[in-house]
Amino acid sequence: MYYTYCLESIKNKKLYIGFTNNLKRRFLEHNNGLGGEFTKNNGPWKLIFYEAHINENDARKMELFYKSGYGREILKGKLDNYFKNSEIV
């Protein structure tokens, strides 16, 4: 399986969207400072969303979509109750 996921920074509420074929491993990497500069500087992280795909290209496509302006709005819509309860703007 391939996963598109969204992390929220516990430190500053910033969001990170990514793609992986091993969600548990990648989440641990992000929280241990093994990701890129953005995830290293804004952690620790919590996983707030993921979706599974059988096809790798589909997962990559969704990662790029969620990283777009319109895609972020769709993602925030999917997580509407989460964001209302955690008071994120």
C-alpha cells in the first residue's frame, strides 16, 4: 500500500503533507528529525489524516493535489470537525 498523509506540528500547528509506502516508519522518521528541514524544524508531529492507495502514482498524485491551494481547502474540509475542535485557523 501507498499512503498520502497529513501531519500537524504540535509546536506551531503547521501542516505537512507527504507520501510514503510505510506510514509508521515515515512518521517515526519525521519525529526523529530524519525528514527534510521543514519537518526537522517544526516537530514534533502528530498524524491527523491519511489515505491508502494500491497504486503508487495515485498516492503521489494525491500528495501533489493536497499540497496545492485548492487541495489544502479540500483536505481542511475533510477534517472540518478536527480543525474546529483544535481551533486552527
